[in-house]
Amino acid sequence: MVKQIEEISNALITFTEGTDQINNSIFEVSDVAIEAANRTQNISAATQQQLASMEEISSSSLALAQLAEELQSLVKLFKI
């Protein structure tokens, strides 16, 4: 009977150790997932900033093209 209790006790210890290892692995995976989510948010924010910059560049390019057309029209008036 004592031997059976020892075997059960050893089995429970082994089970507990396995459970602890599983819990530690779950926490590690959770930490990695949180870090990945944070990096994804940073990438998203950077992408939005780049998009805003590209829109500004596009708008400025259009305005510059219009000014060039106006200048070209004005220069034609002064041709001899």
C-alpha cells in the first residue's frame, strides 16, 4: 500500500512538473503574441504616416504641375 501511495505521489509530482512546463510555454507564447501585436501596431502607424506623406506629395505635385502650366502660358505671351 505504501508503495502504491509513493507511485501515485511520484506520478502527481511528474504531472505537476509537466503542467508547470505547459504553463510556462503558454506564458512564453502569450508574450510573443503580445510583442507581435505591438509591432504590428507600430507598422500600421508607420504605414499610415507614409500614406499621408504620399498624399501630400501627390497634392504638391499636382499643384506644381498647374503652376508650370500657368507659367508656360504666361511665357507664351512674351514670345517675340
